[in-house]
Amino acid sequence: MSLLTRSLLTSRYFAHALLMLTAFIWGVSFVFQTTGMRDLGAFGFQFYRFLAGAISLLPFAIMEYRRNPFWKEHKQISRQQVLWGGLGLGIFMFVGSSLQQIALHTTSVANAAYLTTLYVPLVPVFGLILFGIHLPWMRWMAVVVFMIGSWFMTGTDFQTITYGDWLVISSAIFWAFHIMLVGALVGLTKMPFQLAFVQTILTAILSLLIYVVIDQIDLMLAYAVLPDILFAGVLSIALGFTLQLIAQQNCSSSAAAILLSLEGVFAALAGWVLLEQDMTLLAIFGAGLIMIAILLVELTPARQPTD
């Protein structure tokens, strides 16, 4: 094995490890999103957690900016495209997060996490339809296995799907476009911290605009759930989305979607342990199938560094 091949494989597997760590952080975060918004409301909690995430990211974004300014011209992408791309990331994140956060009023942590990961089949389908991106057959097999596993984890009964579940299903469309846009932007600009800060502060601002219209700002309520805000903001937003941006420099969007789907498994375990929510044998079987889907991604030959 040549030194170049070894380097590419190391980069690929390291990126995959970062995405699985991100999935763990996001999965556990669903618990804190559920408990934190009980008094603050969906948009109140969302504003505070994204604000905490933006503040945490700011020092790193500034350091990166000094080496690689956000709006400079790049070889393969113009200044205007970078700015529009950053705006797109913020909008996709805001809509996806808002639908997900509102849904947690009427659905369980496990269901919210599983249904969010419907972006797994959407990413390769959108990639094929919009950009003609073809995947190895093992990657398509992984998508199919994931869908079956997710079906078992959500209870396999359409009659029990709640209004909140449909909101989460809708959010998956926006998360799919978010993953695809991340893959396109971060590979061309090499500025993960600045992109993470831009999408986070935009989501915080948009959440604040709705928060002040539908509710009254109460700092004491925010202080009461500060641990939830810090976990869901600093770890889930600042660390989680930055790890995603860094990892997708060396990982395709389809592989990233499947690896990030582990958040459903971690969310189920966290909801079971911390909130005493049920986890049936069918759900455990579904989690096992999702793990098989992850294994299929790892076994897909690394034809290029972005596999």
C-alpha cells in the first residue's frame, strides 16, 4: 500500500469517526432539547441554545478568519457564492431545527431522532436527481438496510404517527439539503469554523425574531434551564456542527448522512436511560440493522478521499 493510499484511508476513517462522535452528541442532545423547552418554549430554547453555540464558536471563527477570510475570492467559488452558501446553511438549519424543536412537544425523543434521519435516503436521491451523483451498490444497500432498521425503530405503524412526527419528517428534507450544501461548501472553502458560526448566528437571529413575537423574554426561565442550554448549545451546536463541517472535507454527503443517522440510536438509549422512555425489542432490532448499515459504509471501497 502506497503512502498516498494510506494517507487517504486514514483521512477517510478519521472523518467517519468524527461523524459518529457528532451523532452521539446530537443523539444525547435530544433529551436536553425536550427538558429545556418545557418552560421556555420551542423558539425561546432554540434562540438561547444557538446563541450559546455562536458565542462558543466566535473565537475559533476569528482565528480562522485571520488565515482565511470568509468573503475572499477562492479558486473554485466566488465571494458571492460563499455568502449565498452561508445564508443557505443558516436557513436550512433554522427551518430544520424549528420543525424538530416544535415536534418534541408531541413526539418522543427516540421518534424525533429516528424520523430526522430520514435525510439518509434523501441525500443520495437528491444527489442523483439534481447532480447526477452515482453511489457504489454497497452504499445503496446501506441506505435500504437503514430504512428497514428505522422502520422497526419507529414502531412500524403509520396509524400511530403524530402531528409531531410529521413535522420531524418534514425537517428531514431541510437537513438533507443542509448536509449536501455543507459537503459542497466546506470542501471548496476550507473554513469550517466560520461557516459553523454563520449558520449558527443566523439561526439564533431568526429564532429570536419569532420568539419576541409569540412569547415574552424571561431571563430567569433561561437561567433555570442553563445546563440544558449549554449542552444543547455548546456541545450539540458549536462542537457537533463544527465536527460535521470538518469531517465532510474528507467524506461524501451520502456517507455522512448514514453515519450521522446513529444519532437515532444514541437518542433512543439516552431517552431510555435519562427519561425512562420505552425501548422495545423491535426498536433494539432496528438499531442493530442501522449498525449493519454503518458497517456497509465502512466496507465500501475507498475509491477517492471523499468516499
